Amino acid sequence: MKIFFVIIFLYVNAFSFEIEKYSFNRNGKILEADAVKGEAIFKIEKNKEEAIKKIKEKGYEDLVEIYKNIYLGKSKNNFSFSSFSAFEQIGIKAYPNRVFKTFYISNDPYVPKQWHLNKINAFPAWDFEEYKSTVTVFVLDTGVDDSHEDLSGVLYSTQTDVDINNQSVTADLPPFALSGSHGTMVSGTIAAVRDNLKGISGVARNIKIYSVNVFYGGAGLTNEATIIKALSYIKTNLSANIPGKKIVNMSLGGPGDCSDSIQVVIDDLYNDNFIIVAAAGNDAMDVAVPANCVNVVPVSATDQFDKLTYFSNFGDKMLNGLSAPGASIYTTIPNDGYESVDGTSFSAPIVSAVMGMVWAKKPDFKNSDVISIVKRTAYDIGGDGPDKKYGWGRADVFKALSYIESNLNYKGVDKSFVAWPNPFSVSKDGFIKFSVKDSAVYPDDKLMIFDFSGNFIANAKKDGVGGFMWDGKNDSGVLVAPGPYVAYYKSEKGHYKTKFLLMR
């Protein structure tokens, strides 16, 4: 097998080893595969001591025998091999340390139409899903088709209907009352059954959907009093009987400021450890209510090119939010149907599903912890840090779960000390920036980077009076290895620290 190494791009998988592409010739065809960067497997058949010396001279200073005369070589200086011909010429067989993975892909026939799954990195993330707790998403919408082939298995057996005319609440048993197809579309985006040889796949596998029909008795419209009543009913009457973690998805809203009346019930839910997610709106104007309320995560819509859709709302409130795909989202409709739809209504449930997957994997997290992780691991497609179009960036479920897999210790992190983007990609981002909320940087202030073993790496440079920046290099100007790092900020005002993940 003749091997030609071509570095196409580098990345860190969930267990923090760096990968490079290599190409090889098989039967006259040039194929590509993944290998661990800076590592090689050597088979030494004779003159072992001399062979080991030659291998080390080529940059593989760390050699470990993994079987009889078979060694794994690692380059401490992150050496990247370009060809194995040099080893062959001196009688040493050398191979890339190829990356193996499970051969998994959903068997649902319409998954190829779900471009958004690839965009948020759902496919690699699915290998790391863990459901250590029940996660329920309350979908406040038009009701859900409980007989749908892709949804019946994830729905609770009861739907709550809130009448828009008098806010009366009734428990609805199957078949659920539908006030439109919208709620079925939203629910399929979150949790359509995966691997059932039917239809599509939801972002999350094992999230449960509790349908709350807040359009009951109306003709495509609801009102603020009905939403308040529904949220109140969830907190007072449903929450105690629903186990595990709870998320509210509201793919609805209207123009104007958040009122005190809806804010108070949202605050009560948030303080009761709920996560509340809402669509930013489709009017190309300021973020709608209730997405613009405090303690709600507003979600704007992006297209296949990571651009804000022409219809998506935006504005100051997005500084607290996220973006997600919202154009041509292929999802469920009533009567076992499927359809491509547009709107921030379908961006919000993608974020709700990502939040749910993180929470299911780490059920000891508070709602604020989950929200913070999803924000900090989002793909930053606007300006540095949060911006008025994309918020913290486009949700990336693989990065979120990878961040957890890297076993970072979340305790001891100062929430007022912000690092972004996090994870930090040297090749894509160039710099990671740090700032302390509501605080200026003074001339004698210092920010130091350490690895997780406590070894000093570098001093970060000042970035004006607002913070610091670091380019991923040690004080000798050499790029450091990927992995978790600690930033320590020292000033007369106090000491702060935060943790971040560096990627190539």
C-alpha cells in the first residue's frame, strides 16, 4: 500500500487526539482515510536497537512496544509524517496509526434530505449520546399528531390543551386535538424516531415530547394570556409528575417588548431548573416575544451557507442567544407525511434538542451549566463572541458533547471571566480572546495560560483595554498540542480563572 500524506484539515475528536487525512493507492484508485497526527506504528524485524535509534532520529522520540516487535511511535513536537518511504529504505515497516470508528448511520430513508443534521455535526455526536436521565421537551404549539409513524413512540400519552378564548385547561387523550401541522413539524425536528426504517431522524434519540396545544379553539393564532396559563400549568400541575430534566420550546411569538406578566412565569420556571428556548421570529426585525425575555434562549435561523436567513429576526437580545439551521428543514407533518419547511420555528427545536442531549449526558448540571456549554461550543459565524445576528454562534452538538467527553473540571470557573470561541480552533479562529465582565484591563494585569498538569505555557497579549488574546503558541512561539487548558487572570482587583479546549 503506497501512502501519500496530504493534510486536508485537522480536528480533535471527542477524546482529544488530533487527526490528519492521508491518501493511498488501492487498485489504481487514490483513496483517503484518517490517522492520528504525529503517530505511527512500526514493525521492527531485525537490528532492533539500531532501528529504534533511526526511528527516534526521524522525530518519533516516544516509542512504546504494543506487541512483539511492534511499536507505537509518538512525536513530542507534534511532528506530522509526510511519507513512510524513508523508513522503508532503511528496512523498517511503518504504518499510519489509522482511526477506526463504528460504522453507524441512521437507516431512516429521508435522512439525506436533512442537511441540518450534518451542519450541526449530529452524525459524529450520535456515537457519544448517553441518556442518564429522562429529558422532556414541552412543545407549546398547535398540538402533535400522536399517530404519526415517526412520533408516536416519543410522545407522552396525554396532551394538554389550553383554550385561547378562556384559558381553560383540559387533558387530551389520543387522538390529540390538532390546531394545525406546526407542532408536528417542530416535534419531528427534535425527536423523530431514529432507526425505524421510516421517514426522518430527530436531532436527539431518546428525548420525550410533551405536547401543549396553546392554539386550541383558535384559527392559527394564540395570545399572551394563553401562553402564560400554559407555562403556569406546566410548573404547577405537570412538572412534579414528569421525571428528569425539563425544557420548554416555544416556536411562536409576536412583536414588542417582554411584559412583566410573562417574564414572571418564565423566571419561576427558570428558577425551577427549566431551560426555556424560543424562536427569534421571522419578520427580519427585532427579536420577538417571548424570545426576548430574560432567562429565555432566543434562536435565529441560518441557511446552508451559515448565513442569516432573509426572514430571521435579530438584534440586541440575540447577544444572549444562539443560531441554528432554519431553511429547508425536512420534518414530519400530520398523517405520516414529511415536508421541507422554513422558519426560526425549526431553528429553536434544534437548539432544544442539543440542550437536551447535553443534559441527558450530564444530568448533574444545572440549567445554566447546560446553556453555557451549548453557547461556548457553538460555531462562531459572526464577529468575535456573541453578536446581534447569530448570538454565540450556530449550535454544534458534536462540539458540545466533545467538551463534556474531554473531562474538563467545571468547578472553580468564574462565570464573569469569559473565553471565546470555546473550543478554540487555531486554524479557523486564529486567536482566543478573554475578558472580565464589566471590568477594564490595567497595565500591570496579567493573563497566563497553563496546561491541565499545571505547567506554564504562555502569557497572553493584551487586546486593548477590554481583555487579552492568545494565538495558541507557547512563549517560544511553537504551537501547543490540542487539549484542555486553563487561563489565569491576575490583577489588583482579584484573580479569575476559566478553562477552554484548544483544537488545531
